[in-house]
Amino acid sequence: MRERLLTGNFHLPQSHTLRVYRETGGYAGLEKAFALPPAAITEEVKKSNLRGLGGAGFPTGIKWGFIPKGHQGPIYLVINADEGEPGTFKDRYLLEKDPHSLIEGMIISAYAIGAHVAFIYVRGEYVRPWRILRQAVEEAYAAGFLGRNILGSGFDLDVVIHRGAGAYICGEETGLISSLEGKKGWPKLKPPFPAVRGAFGAPTIVNNVETICHVPHIMRRGAEWFAGLGTNTQGGTRMYSVSGHVVRPGVYELPVSVTLRTLIYEHAGGLPNGRGLKAVVPGGSSAAILRAGEIDVTMDVDGLKNAGTMAGSAGVIVMDDTVSIPEALMVVARFYAHESCGQCTPCRESTGWIFKMAKRIVEGKGRKEDLDTILDVARRGAGTTICAFYDGAVGPYISYIEKFREEFEALIPRA
Amino acid sequence: MSVAGAGTAELTPEQLAEVRRLQGLYPDKRAALLPVLQLAQDACGYISLETEAYVARLFDLSPAHVHEVVTFYTLFFREPKGRHVISVCHNLTCHLLGAEDAIAHLKARLGVEVGGTTKDGRVTLLSVECLCACEMAPMMQVDDRYEGPLTPETIDRILEGLQ
């Protein structure tokens, strides 16, 4: 049977309310969690092979374990609801349709790491999700799931919802922390990692919405069950956002062992109008592009890594055989040029220049050395910046040109 | 908010109480800068240099710090905007499914370029990066809500509803 952990309630009317959440077993994971010592929960999460579902795919339990042992003073949990990776829309569904699973996951996670304040950073454009989430937080306070002495456990947790103001870089965890502190969203040099020195100088765990929504299910049904749903290195299911040239765009929750072909053709209904497949971006716009012949890969973190791309945020963008790849690169390059925060020179300069070169190629004004210049600039800058933003931009720059070079060359006038 | 001059902000006692509440939510009150700027913008329509200086005083911050923050984020407006703001996504999925046609249709119907505001002050038209609603591509944000998939017909219907 197909397991739906995160999306199982989506079809229910009023799925966003505390009443429906409780009727379907909600907050049972929390009661189990309070019966355990905090360290045992982190161990469960480690055993579950839950990996971060925001983009980086880092093992969640290991991240929690980086908080210095015996730390005195505040520790913060921060939920990254600054969904922004092009092609991704799963967290919006979770916030609107099942906000209590996020709240329950937050309480358990905060208890595990010893946090008594949790911040939820919601992207500013998400007005409806924010309103629904705010209502859910109020309901949880009124029912005693948030605030002082939750369920008589002696554990206290306050939740603050913080709205962003429009900047992709604030989805990067240290950029998010800067923004949460009331500054522009400039990422910070690591180390120190946020788990050691994060928001307001205190140990901070930043986790994606979907990651935390999994935690109650791990508590309810056990780490082994969760791990068994996935591959050897990644447990559970995840929500794939599928868009572009497919018959049924939408969110599909599937085990991470699903193949890209099955996702596109069985779940999303294949391509419309009898068109052929040209290319797929499998993990948000920062993931390297795959050709039509490269889609027999599993959609887990390691499966896509071995295929030379990445699972990223699981945003799958499907392109049919009418798509101009140079034009697609221009659109993607415009995004990175616009969203570079400007802090590191290689990123600030390269994203701007590469957009200009991609644009002139599309306009038929490219020069024959442009393609190699883009590849050279992309390769030199990778790994030289404070955060992974530029590395994310390099994924499409290099892969679009290497895999579809003849299409770019056809647009460049022969001197 | 009483408006002493165009774009000049001075908050009401109720709004100042809300500022203090927001500042009290964080271990460092400066963390409330984004929500307070949002509050000031909601009250005043946009954030002028005078508003930046006023907000800076509420936080014991320099006007330069506030200016740096305001100019970093796309949702802060530094000039008066229309009564409604339309932001069309031009990122990859929307591009594949016709964002450029949608933008061309909006430009023609509104008689403005992207970045412009209609003469009657009704609508400001913007094109923006991914709003993370690719399942309804091509799509746009109209004030607080998401609309899509866009066709000339759906766009016309939406525009009719904006006064």
C-alpha cells in the first residue's frame, strides 16, 4: 500500500484544524515523545534515516546532535518555511492543509534539542499559508499544546511566526538567521555552524517544514518502520512537486525510492498533447538538468547524486521537445542574477555576467567563445563563496550547456 | 497613521503598542525590524526615507541600517504603489507555460510597462521570481492571493474585480 504520511489528511475538509488533526491521531506522537528522555528522540530520528528535505539532504538527527552537550542558556529551533526554490511548492501545501503536523513536529523536535522558543520563518509572499498557520498556532496555545507545561510534561515552548520580506537567499539557513535577526539576509561563514552559534548567538537548529512534519510519524510508528519506507541511506517518503509539461501537475508523496520515470509518467500523467520528453530538472532549479534518456534514476538523495545531479527540494520541472534550452538557461540565469545577495564577489559578478551572455546568445548576438567563458567562470567560482547559492547556480549553467551544447551553438552566428 | 507629509510616518499610540509587542517577541528587539517595517508600509502605503528614519529611532538603529534592510527585500516599496499590486511569476515553469504571453496581455490591458502603475493609481504591474505555485503556472500574485493558471480570459476576469 502506498504510504501517505504527510499528505494523508489533505483530502479531508478542514484538515487544517486541530479537531480534524486530533481525530486522525494527531498529537499522539507528542505523548509518546514526552515519555522518552530528549536524547532518545534524537537517537530515534538518527535511526529513521530522516534527511533534510529543504535542499541539502543532511541527516536530521546528526544535525541535532551538533548542539554542544551541556550548553547553558537558550537554544532555538527555527523552521524554514521560506520556500523559494523554483519548481517547489510542497511546504505551501503543508502549511495550508496540515499546519498541526508542523506544530506537533516542532514541539517534539524542540523537546529533543532543549529549545523553549521556536521561530517559523514564512516567506512574505505566502499570505494565505501564514494566516492558516497563525490560526493553528493560536488553536494549539488554547488547547495547551504550546505555552507552559505542555500536557503536564513540565516542558515549555513558545512559537513565534516571523514573516520574510522577499529574498530567495533567506532560505539559506544562515541567511535566514541574519534576516530573523532584523538584518539583510546575508549568509554567514561556517564554522561556527548554527548548531553551535546561530540565531542571536545561541545554538540553533534550522529545519525545513517537511522535515519537521515527518517527526510525529517517526514517533508514532517508530524509526525502523520509517527507515524501511526508503532506501538504505534515506528513510521515509517525501513530497515531489511536479510542474511544467505534465498532464497532472501537483504534489505527489512517494517513497524516495521512486524513479523519475514513474513519477512523471505514472503519477503526473506523462506529457500532454502527445509531446516527447526533452529534459527534466529533478530537484529545483539548482539541480543539474537530465536528458530524456536519464530518467531511470531513483529520487533519493544518493540516487540523484550518483546521476550527477541532486534531489534538492524535490521540485521536478518537466520540459517537452518544443522547449528551447538556451532560453530556459536565460530564465534560470536571470533568477540567480536577481537573487545573488551581493556579498561574495564571484557570485555577485558571475551571476550578472552569465545572465547577460545567456541573453545575448538567445537574442542571436552570442560570440563563439561565450559558451566556454560561461563554463570557465562557472567552474572557477564554484566552492569559493560563503554559502551554497553560487554552487546552486553552477549546476544549471554547466549542465544545460554540456548536455545541449549543439542547441546553443546553433544560435551563435558564425563569424 | 497620521501622515504629516507625503510618505512621512508617525505611528498612532495603538500602532506603537504593537511595535513594542513585536519587539518583545524576540531576544533582541532589533529582530522585529522586518515586521515593524511591514506594519509601517501597510499603514503608509510605502516606505519613504522619512519613514526609514522614524523606524530607525524606534529601534535605536542608524537610518543607514534600516535603509540597507529596506532595499534588500523585494516586498518593501520605496515609492507609492497602486491600490493593487500584480506580480507575475516569470521563472522557469511559468515561462515554459506562457508567462510572457500573460505579461504581454497585462501590459496591453493596463497600458503600463512592467514596473509601472496605471495613471489612475489602480494597479502596479511587476514581474517576479518563483512564487512557488508552479502547479498553477502560469500564475501571479494579486495583492494577498495567488491566481492561476492564467489565460487572457482569466486575466480579464481578475482585472475586472480590481477597483
